[in-house]
Amino acid sequence: MTTIKFSVKKKLSFITFTLASLSILFSCTTGPLSGTTKINDILSSPSKYSDGLVSVKGKVTESFIFFEQGYFMIADATGAIAVVPSKTYPKVGENVTIKGQVKNAFVIGDKSLTVIIENSQ
């Protein structure tokens, strides 16, 4: 069996491409949201929240922008999740409330990446 190794640069490019593609492909619809959802609830049952609107509250822990596309990570006391923003990128350390649609960016074997596509409205 041949093992393929990817550089960090290629991994970041792949993640950026995937997240940017999702932001283009999936437009969010508006609807009522009741309260905020714990990030761990989303991550532990992504199929329950898939394509649904959620509101999460937490602190921005990292941000990655490449050619005006990218993502930022938001963390609450239960976990952290990637967010593809609709407009602006908050600063690292900023407390934010994000409303958006839950999407599975990709699933490879038992590994998956669940993200929130921020609602543009």
C-alpha cells in the first residue's frame, strides 16, 4: 500500500477550497431560531442539525483568510466549530453570536468536518 503525504500548505489549500465551495454552493434561508445551541450538541449529532438553522455563541479562537475566502473557529464551553462567514471576519478573541446553516463539509471514513455557513441576513 502506498502512503501519500500532504504538506501543511496543501492541507490548508484543500480545507480553504472546501469551505469556500460550500459558501458558494449553499445559501442560507432565514427562519425562526430559538435560543442558542451548544457546539458539542451539533458536533455529536451532525445529522440531527444538518441543513438546519442554528445560533451559536462563543469566542473566536482562530481565523484563516485566503484570497477573500476562508473560515474562523468559534468555541464555547462545550467545543469548537468552523464557520464560513457571509460578510466579515471577527477578530480572534472576540465574543460573537453566529446564526447559520449546519453543513457536513466532507466525510472520509470515520472522519468528518461539520461547519456552519453563516446566514447572510
